[in-house]
Amino acid sequence: MHTPRPHRGPPQRLRLPRRTARLRLTVLYGGAVFLACGTTVLAFTYLLYGLLEHAPHPVLLLHERGKVVPIAAPQPPEATIHVAGLGQVAMDRQQLLIVSGIALAVIAVAAAAIGWLIAGRVLRPLRTITAAARRISASSLNERLALQGPDDELKELADTLDSLFARLEASFGAQRRFAASASHELRTPLTRERTLLQVTLADPAATTATWQAVSQDLLASNAEQERLIEAMLTLASSEAGPGKPESVDLAAITSEALAAARPAISRLGLNVRADIQPAILDGDPLLVQQLAANLIDNAVRHNIPGGDVQVATGTSPAGAVLSVTSSGQVIPAAEVDRLFQPFQRLGPRPAHRDGGHGLGLSIIRAIATAHAAAITAQPRPGGGLAIDVTFPPTPATAPRVAPDLA
């Protein structure tokens, strides 16, 4: 029985070695070594060849009765001609060429080997960096490369990666804390709503008025969740960065935000002093509006009855500035930075007692960061907080530097 031969596919093409950095460095270093050694061999060969070409040799002379005459002169029969010397010179030259070729071949192989070793030595820290970077993952961002060695480009790369891992670790930690806090903030009203419904359903004496009261509480809780979700969406959109920058008048936006806060200001009897001066910046109008509104809302919401609020806009050499200063509870200096974290509040107070969720200052910082703006917050000695947001100057408002005519 004839067994069919297995079909062979087309022959595989010869695959060239991968053009790794080590291979390229080997070619570079090997070429340099080969060039240096080859130049030396060629110079040595040229020197020996010149000596053989010009040096007096017995092959060029004849001896006749004790006299030395050129080989081209007419020779009597009794002259003794040393022809062996001529053959020896030709053999010496041929051997010199052969030895030189062999030496160049050996040098080429040695240069490739030396270049390979040197390239491996140079790239050893890079392999260490690559292995450590592959080992570090989201669950082990606390590890660092900590590369030892000379302060060269590879050390700079390792230090840069360590800084990147530190920022990633902080970012992952902030995201985990945000997710946990957001889950808690969303779970609390849901738990309260479920408990309210269960108690009302279990009450056999519940009347229409009772259910109407429960409905009002549920609507209020629903509005609270809606505000929380809007605040979280605002924070997410702020961290995503601004849209196409436009020329924004900070004074007009701040005036609108201050007018919108008038009802709350009147309810608390706050004393407002406004110094609104023109301030032009390049940014996202919607995000800048949210920043101004949150700054003023934070100053009003966390104030005390009969307190004061100071709002000012203007332009400084550093750029457009929005300043909001308010009275309120005494804030320790060590607690200021924590208040800019999501869902953080000052002191053990009931959640949402003031209608806030602890996201106002987080939104302010996210919008400022998205616009490359500098934000500073200083606690006031008598209570309250002073916050300044300085946006980078626009080309039209940037201070001009006089040219150096020297």
C-alpha cells in the first residue's frame, strides 16, 4: 500500500537575528576595536614591506673574483650568482601577506567577541531595570529599583522610574480610598431609605399621612444622592482635564458665582466684601465656573452665623488670581492638606449635616491642577480659611521682559 508523503510547506526563510540594542552596540564596539587593531596590522605590514623593498639584499648582487657587481652586468662563467636570495624574498613577501590576512581574520573575530562582552557590560543595568519593572505590578508598587552605580543616564532612568512608581502608588492609593469612601457615601442613604420603608411597612397603623411623610423623606434622600453623584461626576471630569482652552474673564465668572450664593449668604447673615478686578486667563469656562462656585460655596457653607467672606480677583505677575477668605471653625495647619482629599471633613460631625459631601475642595484642587494653576490654603488664626488660586499668565497678560541691549 502506497503511503502518501506528508505535504511540506514552502521552505522557511532564513530569519535574521533580532536587532537588539546589544547587537547594535556589538557592531559599534567591534567595529571600533577592529578598526584600531586592523590599522595597526596594516601599518606594521606596510613597514615590513617597505624594508624588504628598499633594504640591500644579497639577491641583487653578484660576486666576481672578490668584487661586487650588479646582477644585470654581463657575467663571466666563473661568477657565482646567489639566486637563492631572490626566491627567499618572494617567499617572504607571500608569507607576509598570508600572515596579515590571517591576523585580520583573527582580529575580526576577537573584535566581535570583545564588542559583545562590552555591550553586555554596558547594558547590564538596563537588564536589571527591565527585570525589576516587570516584577513591579499594581500590587507591589511599593518596591523600587534603587539602582546603584555611577551617576549616568541609566541611573537617571532608574531614578525617574522610581519617581513614577511613587506617583503611581499614591494614585492607586487615592483611587482605592476614593472608591471605599464613595461606596460608603452611597450606601448610607440607601440603608436609611430601606430602613424607613421596612419600618413603615411593618407598622399596621400606617396611614396615608404616614406614607406621604415617608415619600417626602425618600425624595429628600434621592436629591441628596443626586447631588453626590453630580459632585463625583464633576470631580471625574475635572481630573480628566480641560477641553479646548478659551479666553475666560475670571471677574465675570466670580461675580456670577457670588450672585448665585446670595440666598445662602443672606440666610446666615454673612458680611461679604468683594474686590472684583478684571483677570483674563486661558482655560475651560465650565471648569473655571465650577471652581469659583465651589470656592464661594465652601466659604459660605462652612462659615459661622454673622461671619465674613472676602472675595477678590485680579492679575499679578504670576497670572490671574482668585482669592476667597472666610471665617469659620478653627482649622489646624496640619489638617489643611487632608481637607483637599475626597470625602474628608473637619472633626467628627454628622455626615451631610451641612448638605456637603466633602468633595468641594477636591473639585477645586482637581480643576486647578488641570489648568496648571497654583493653589494655596492658609488657616486663619481666628478660624476659617484663606484660599488663593493663581492661574498661569496668558501670552497677552504675561509681563514683558526688556531686551538686553548690552
